[in-house]
Amino acid sequence: MQLPALPFPFNFEVSHTALVLIDFQRDFMEAGGFGETLGNNVALLAAAVPPMQKVLAAWRAVGGLVVHTRESHRPDLSDCPPAKRDRGNPALRIGDVGPMGRILVAGESGNQIIEALSPLPGEIVIDKPGKGAFYATDLHAQLQARGITRLIFGGVTTEVCVQSSMREATDRGYDGVLLEDCTESYFPAFKAATLEMVRAQGGIVGWTADSADLLAALHKG
Ligand code: C5J
């Protein structure tokens, strides 16, 4: 299949491609979570959800592999370095108790993926202690075991965990495309800059595309 994309079309076969949804979790998307404790307006992320839902449904319908990630730490915070926990001056730090449970801790209600994009049984769910989806996870091994060479990304936030994951993917030999309307940032200017830098220099980090074009490509078959 061919997806119209920048800086040039992105060719893929569903059987060798995974749809990767980065960190659509309550801690980033809803009030009272990690994103808000850092002083951000979490409402800015909501625009990515409806297009992501459509893509997820279409991707599931063609039998494609789905990967969901969550930024999360062990309850004892042994995988959260002080450099990460102590940085800045948030209202609550990672591991502190907030209205949705402990901030960014595995198993807490705030750490779950939002209901609109909930994983189905059998889909891969990666708990990652870092910003990138490959750092300290078995994602690469899981993708290799399934013959995946190409990745289609959506998620939050564009310039942090999404971009980190795309860079890590490139370093591991994957071709990745970011769906522009399926990703959002607390900083619109950072989202715009990230899209530019992903596809700059001949796609140095990857490609960018519109979700409507992916839906059309999947529909055409
Ligand atoms: C952040 C993320 N922004 N998922 N995490 O700290 O982008």
C-alpha cells in the first residue's frame, strides 16, 4: 500500500507494519495527572482522540498489529531516576498521590489508557519508564518476533514521547510515519516544529501523513 506522506510517499504492507499509540493515558490526557501537575492545559491533547479512534478501528479491521504504550514506573520507583523525579517544580512529583492515584505509577487509575482508545485483549501494551518506547522495554524484540519493519505512530506528546520513540525506532532500523492529526502537544508550536523536524532532511526521523489518507489507503486495500 502507498500512503501519501512527507517528504515522500510511505509504502507499507499491513502484515509488516504496527500501529503504535504512544501514551494515551489519563496521566497526560486528564485533569489531575502528570501533565497537569507540570502546569499544562491537558485539554489541548483531546483533538487527537477522534482521528486516532478512527485509525485504530480501521487498523483493527484489516487485522494489523496494535501496540499501546504507557509511561509508567514501578511502585517502588526503582526505575525512576532522581534526575527524572526531582526535575522542575511540579505540583506533584512522580509517585506522589494525586486524584487518580499515584502519579505515573503502574497499576494506578491515572496510568491507564483512556477508555476511548482502550487496548483489546491480544494487543501489545508496553509499560515504559522512559520517554522513548524502546528504552528498557522488550518492544524491539516483540516487533522483530512478528516481522514488523514499519511503524505508524500517533500519541502524546508530540515532541516528547512520540518524537523520542520515533528516533529510537529509526536507530533500530524501522521506517516510521507520524499521523499529524493523531498527535498533540501541550505546546502547539512544539508540535508544528516536531512535524517539520521529523520529515526534514529527507525524512531524517521519518515521515508525516494525514490520518484521512491512511484511512483511504486501507479502504482501497
Ligand atoms: C511527557 C510524554 N511529556 N508521554 N511524556 O513527559 O510525552
